[in-house]
Amino acid sequence: MNSKMNAAERRWVALVKEQPCSVCEAPGPSDAHHIKQRRHYTVVALCKSCHQGSMMGWHGQRRAWAIAKMDELDALDVTIRNVNTSLISN
């Protein structure tokens, strides 16, 4: 699979980055965490702490995730819901 994003994928990732964090609800802009590399439609909106924080983040000890009782698919569901809501309200 090609790692370069096409125009539609770039637009989707940009919309995701505008959303609040799908774990802690910190206001955007957010990072776009890829659940699986090069799968640009399965990205999750995460604040820096929930994404890369050494204690709280997905790439660390994942404490925020454990506290929220979430996994990546739960966060993806929140992200999709948030993007959809933002598109409908605009």
C-alpha cells in the first residue's frame, strides 16, 4: 500500500486533526494517530499527552486510556462521530 496520501485522505486527516482529543476531550487541534500505518482513514484524534505522553499516551504507559476504559477502536468511534458532527454543523 502506498504511504503517500491522496487528496481525499489528506482532507480526512485534516478534519480529524481539527477535532478534540477522543480520549480526554482536550480541544483541538489534535494529532492524527494511525491505528495501522498507511491506513489514513483509520486515524484517531489525540492530544499530545494521550498520543505521545510517556505516562498517559498510547505510545507510553497508556494510563489515560486505562482510566477512560478505551482502546483504539473506541477512540476511532469517537473521532468519526466528532468529524461527522462537525460536518453536519457547518
